[in-house]
Amino acid sequence: MNSAKQKTDVKPVPAGMHTVTPHLVCDGAADAIAFYEKAFGAVEQMRMPGPNGRLMHGCIKIGDSQVMLVDANSDCGIQGPKELSGSPVTLHLQVEDADALVEQAVAAGATLKMPVTDMFWGDRYGQVEDPFGHCWAIATHVRDLSLDEIQEGMQEMFKQC
């Protein structure tokens, strides 16, 4: 029998994991874990240092979601945002109090990229960049709006640009 088709008690998606999990490359992944603990209240789940002291794999939990980390290592083709002059990816945190979390992240060493503001789609929303070059959007939903109301608000925003 093909082993891929054998019945097993092993869950294809382990407990605590979601379908999509970010895996961040950081120049100093161990330092990133410490930063995410201070900035976002992350809880370290595990870390696997390599023989050279670099972090081969780490995992933290922020809220109900896990984030994996690895140290940048250009010798192995593993590059983070700093080596690549930035990243087009933004990680989105949906939280109870965006204002407080942005303030906490900035106090921990993040750079404020966009102050928390009421947005046309019904969230208070802001952005920070962590010391490792990753952009984080932080939002709290404050108003339920219809799609028509959101589209109208978007049009108003573009008139001001």
C-alpha cells in the first residue's frame, strides 16, 4: 500500500496551525523573537539553533496565530527585507486596541509608518516597520459598513489624494 494513502492519526494541519502561516527571514531571528514579545505580546513556541549559532527555525504565537522565523543566511540564499531593500509584504494584525499596540510596538523599537486613523472600511488602522524590515498593519474593527458605504468612503479618500 502507498504510504501516502495509509490511514493515520496524524493531523495534516497540526493543532494551533492555520492554513497560511507567515515565515519571516530576519537578520537576527533570536533578536526578532525578543522584539515581537515586547512589541506584540508574542509567546515563543520553540527555537532550533544551528551549529553556527544562527536560528535554523523558530516559532512564536501572536494572538491565535503562529509565525515562523529563520535567520538570514546569504550563503544559503535566505535573504530578509534588509538584504532585499525592503519587502512588498505587509503582515496584518487584527487586535482589540490598535492604538495601544502601535504605541507598544513603537516603544519596543518599531518605526511608525502610518499613525492609527479611522479608515473608510470601518477599522482604526496604522502601520509600523519592525527593526528587521518587516511591515506590520495593526487594526481594530470599530464600525460595520456595507460594501456600498466602503466604496463611497474609498472614493472620498481618492478625491483627497
